[in-house]
Amino acid sequence: MVLEPEQADFERLPLGEGYWGVPCAVPFTHDGRTVIHRGLVVLSDPMRQVLDQERRKQLRELLVALHHIQGKIGQKRYRSEKEVFQRVATQLKHSPVGKLIGVQISTTEGKVQLEWWIDANAWQAAQRSDGRFLLVTNDMHLTASEMLDLYRRKDTLEKRFEVAKQDLKVRPLHVHSDERIQAMLLINLIALLAYSLLERQAEQAGICLTARRIIDQLSTLQVQEIEAWDGSRTCSWQETIPGQVQLLLTCLQALSETPHPALPLGPLTRNLLPDGLPFLFDEIRVLHQPLIG
């Protein structure tokens, strides 16, 4: 089904950013009952280029190995057709592109000859499948573009596991009782939720940075607080890297539940912060104590 559409069939339905699609019907049969779902054969030009480059790299490595065998013909363990064939067969078997190469071993005037060539038909058949994959859905209201967009967003969910293990460091656990393990996992899930929301809101606000990059860029930003004799306090930002204040204000704007006008870049006071975020100017004590159960 994936290999059936011709190149011209994909050109009828461009999906943007180097993607094309061909709609199809996908039947599922179980217990004598057949259900038809909507399918979409997708052609990805970025994926096709990556696969083609990888195949060419693997081909170069295989040809180097064959040249190496050819240069050893006549030496010990490379004197007969059988010995040479065994070593060539090993290289073809372990190479991902071994099936794309034709080999001929013969003996001329008592000397073993090794020749090889690229099987053009096999090469074209391999290229035909490059960048193609099938999407199936039972939602009859999704458009082809929406199907592809939902599929491409799956990486976002899978990367959250990486965030939990690396940035949030869910492991190792220094707790042993069930209650403390559950509490630790709950804290990590809440942190992952906050991490993901920051990244999503920042992306919607036009910030093309991951949450990790945002945190890293704001890690050296300092707040200078001046308290007057009457008890009033004035706060101002102290940048160590250009653009830190603007990045923070954009993040605050994105995370706010209600829209706010652009915030000034000068000294900020508590009432200039978006609703729900005044705690940034409170005294915050962070107690980092490992839980040991």
C-alpha cells in the first residue's frame, strides 16, 4: 500500500514543508468483521534525503571493504575463490546495503578476480520506499494536514520522558517507603507539567527556545532591591547577558492567565507583574534536603 502511489500522485496533495500525501482506505478484519479506516500515505522529503545520504554512506563503507579484500587476493586465506567468496559474503551480510551489490568471483590465468557492481533495479526499489509512511485514523473529520500535524507532535510527548530523566532527574530515588515514592513521583509530575506549560506558552509567544534553554539563559539574572526609610521597596533587573529582561518579561506575559500590555524595561515594582505572579519579589527560601525513607 505504501509503495503503490506514483510520484505524480503525491504532487496533487501538498502538505507543506516538504511533505505530500495520497489518501487511501485501510481495511481491518477481525472475527469476520471488516472495518474501513482512513489512511494517508505520506511522502517526507526531509526523511527521504536523510535515508538517501545514509544509504550512500553505507555504500561507500561497503565498497571500501570490497577494495580491501581485492587488495589481499593472493595472500594467505585469500588464494582461492572459496576463501575470497567467504570474506565477500561476510561483508555483504553485515552491510545494510549488501543486497544492492552484485558480485562475481572468477579465476583467470590462475589468479582470482573479484568484480562488483551496483544493482540498479535494487537501488531504485530501495529509493522508492524512502520517506514514505502510512498514517491511519478512524476520525473522519480530520483533514490530511491535521493527520500529519498530530503525528509529528508525537515526538513532543516522547521527549517528556527524556526531560523527566535528565532535566528533572527523577532518578535515582533516595526514598524507600511507598508513601514517599508516591510523593516524589507526584512532585516530579507537577514539575514536568510546569516545564511543559512554560515551553508551550513560550512557543505560542514566539520564543523559539526549549524550557531548558530559557532556564539556562535566566539563571544569571539578578534582582536589585532597594528599601527606603519609609518601608517602600523598589526593584530593578540586573542583566548579565543582553536580552535577559526582555526574555523574562515575554515569559511572564505568556504565562499570565489574562492578557497584559507590554511591560516596561526599567525598574519594576510589584504591581507591574501579571496577576498571580507577585511571588517573584517575595523572599523565597529554597530548602533542598534529600528525602531519605
